[in-house]
Amino acid sequence: MQNPFESGHIKNYVLLYVSVVVIMILFFIASTLFHDVADIDKKVFNSDINKSSSLHVENKKKEEFKPKFKLLNKAY
């Protein structure tokens, strides 16, 4: 096996490495240029308290408990 430093092949290895790095840099630049980021609107939530919902809860509590099924007078 020949030593690449003595035979002059090291130039080809360095050229290959540099070309790979240049291609990676070009892909990075192309991805940043063509990637458009849309502006995102800030979401605002309604912080007002709905007073009508509390009235409905109070009315439900005042109602009597009505069972869904009628029980028999005698147990068999």
C-alpha cells in the first residue's frame, strides 16, 4: 500500500473533503433563503367572567333529587 502523502494522492482527499463541506454549506444557505416563516398572530383569550353560568348552577342545586327509577314497595 502506498503512502498518500508521498504519492501525491493527499491532494485528492483534501479536494474531496472541501467539496463535501462546500456542498453542505450551499444546502444550508439554500434552505435558509427559501424557507419563508409566516408571521404568527398572538392569541388573545377572553378574560371576562360569564355571570350567567353561575345562575344556572345555583338553580340546579335547588332542585330536589328525583331518582331515575321507581323502587318497589316490597322487596322480594
